[in-house]
Amino acid sequence: MKLVVGLGNPGKKYDDTRHNVGFDLIGELAKRWFADPVREKHQSLIAEANYSGEKVLLVAPQTFMNLSGVAVRLVMDFYKLTADDLLVACDDFNIPLGTLRLKPKGSAGGQNGLNNIIQQVGTQEVPRLRIGIGPVPERWSTVDFVLGKFSRDEQQLADQSVRRAADAVECWLTDGIGSAMNRFN
């Protein structure tokens, strides 16, 4: 069993914001894979799916971004999963919109949700998929930028990015992180 976690903030107020591209990815995968109906469990919205013979949990933590690790830890403990079974997808304003970055491990790089997951899981060896939403325009605060919505032109590129991120997740599941990095970074 694998666990794909998409980070974002719960609530209508945050729908379609840059910070929620992780949730958008979970929605894309659930649609693509005809996932079971979403359940609320372990402070998360969880859908179960199968991809290429692998059972996959699609998880959108409902703890708000900066406490995502609490929900992820609950899911991992319940299903007896390790960091090797996990892929975390999150936004990154340091990466240009339309760009993906997969890594098998490393620091949180300033992403607070990822940082909390690293703390809760107890290792930096957490595979991650960063979805570029940047750059932050001059004179914009980072908070206003990530919590803002995409412009119409940006939204088209963001949607393409989410679809490409879903392709990257599928590659990770079938061929591993190394192959996914080679194809999508």
C-alpha cells in the first residue's frame, strides 16, 4: 500500500488558492483512478484507489497546512506505513509555475506543511513532489501570494501542472522515485 498526501488548507475560503495545489492533485488522481468515495478519518479526507495493482490511499489532511504532519502520522500509524510508502505533494513558491521537482529526501525548504510532516514522521527521508507556483511578484507578501488565487492565464498552466504531477505520481508508483525524477524534473 502507498500513501499519496496532497497538502493544502481546508475550507471553501482556500479553494483554488495557490497553496492548495496539493489538494488539487489528490482530486485529479481520485478522478483519474475512479477512487472510492472520500471518507473523513484521521483528521483527513481519504479516498482509496488502485493503480497498476497497487492499493493507494489519497489523503488531504484537514489540519491546515502547518499541522499536516499530525494527520499524516495518524494515517501512517493506522495503516502501519513507513516513509518509504509515502509521497507528499505540496506547493513551492521558489519554483516557477509549471515546474515540478521530485526528491527522495531532504529538508523542508521553508515549506511549513512538509516541515511538520518531517517532524512527525521523524525523518527527512520523505519523498516529495513540489509543484511550482512562483515566483512571488515584487511588493507581494508571501502569505498573500500563496493564499491568493491564480489569474486566468496562470490557472491554465496550474491545471496542466497538476495533470503532469499526476503523471509523475503514476511514474513513482510503477517505476520508483529515480525514474520519476528523470522524467519530470
